[in-house]
Amino acid sequence: MSATARKTAPLPSDIRAMKGGAPIVSLTAYTTPMAQIMDAHCDFVLVGDSVGMVLHGLPSTTLVTMDMMIMHGRAVARGLDKAMLVIDMPFGSYEEGPAQAMRNAAQLMRETGAAAVKLEGGAHMAETIAFLTARGVPVMAHIGLTPQSVGTLGGYKVQGRGAAASALSEDARMVAEAGAFAVVIEKVPASLADRITADVAIPTIGIGASPGCDGQVLVVDDMLGLFTAFKPKFVKRYATLGTDGEAAIAAYAADVRARAFPAPEHTFADETPSA
């Protein structure tokens, strides 16, 4: 589906207006077929830089490039009609300053049809968020555990515990005041996520946060159970597609080796049967 044809998708301002109302539903997507499946059920779909680890087998999101985000962003856009498209800005595409962020955000939106970009960081990114939003780029912020910074955060640890809670609250306040239309809060104590949700005027989107957030997002491959050996605490598996898929492949392999597949109904005759 082309960007010009997607007339029913909400705008960032519509997502912002959902603050305190019906919970906002979101999932990540990286391919057209997956986007088509979730389109009718999600308010926005996120093309996350998690694509690097989920689909490309990379060890971290820091290795994801602009070209990768554009390619997967275009694929997801083709599968959406009703859900808003948001795309992650990859590591190294915005940290130098507002001007660099503007160039790359404009490219991502122009080449994918995304309605908004998401970038990681709290108070230190407020100037960049303000710069982008003043120039027509809707920004979704991301605080708490920011995967692009796990090297400096000491790994995939819960953020905002103890004395760190006040700093995380300040991050939320500053990105909201800078003009972000929503903020993802990842892997923080539920009580802190609830306080932030009550304190800021923009929707909070939780992932490993609290049911009290204004919305939720998960990596779709996690919630579908496509990974058999990896399950973060904050993920609820709604299916076991990894196990089911492996069993199906094993059955296929057995049929091929036993010459049970293809069967006669899967093959073609020498001549077309007469009418």
C-alpha cells in the first residue's frame, strides 16, 4: 500500500490525543506479510531497529544502518492501511546533533512514508526533539532501557530503580516539553512507569513497564513465540510459532526422505484433462 493511499491511518496528533483514553496498541514489524496481519489490530506499527537482531542475526542494534531501516520501512508500509507507521532512527544517525538528525529523519520519512520517527534518549535529546518537531518531524521518544546504549548502561538491566528514578522522570518531562507526541518507556519498575504516565501530558507506551501505561508495544517475533530459547520476563507469548514451525519442518523433511512428498495430488499430468 503506497503512502499516498493510506488515508485511514491515524496521525501522530491522533495518537497523542489518546492520552488517558483507550489503551494504544502497537507491535514491531519488519516485513509486508507481518504488517498486513497486524494492520487491523494496531494503532501504530513500529519498524524497530530490533530488526538487526530479530531478522539479521546481529549481536546488537548498534550495527543497523539507514539502508536497512529504509528497506524494511518500505516493506512494512506496503502492508499497512489502517495503522500509523513509525520508524526507528538507527544508531549514529542522530546523536551528533539536531542538523544531522533532521537530515536523516527527513530521509527516513521521505523514503518510507512513515508518519513519525522514534529516537532513543531523554534529557540530552530534548534539544534535538525540539529542533525536529519545530520543522515538521513528529518524534516518538524512548527512555529507560535504550538498546542502542546498552554498552554504557551495563547491559539489559532494569532502569530507574532507587535514586535513578528521579532522573528518568526528568527524562520523560523534558522529552514531552520538547514536543514528542509519545514516549516509549522500556524495562522500568511498574510504580515508576505509573508515576511518569500520571505526570506527563503525552501517551506513555510501555514495554516491560506497567499495565498503567497509555499503551503497549512488543517485538512481534517475541509475542508469537518465534524464538524458542529466548523469552524476556516482560513478554507474554500468545503463540508458539517457533516450536510449531520446527515440528512442521521436521515433518516435511521426514516426508521428503520417505518419498511421501510430493504425493500425486501435488504433481502434474503429462496432458491437460479434457473438459
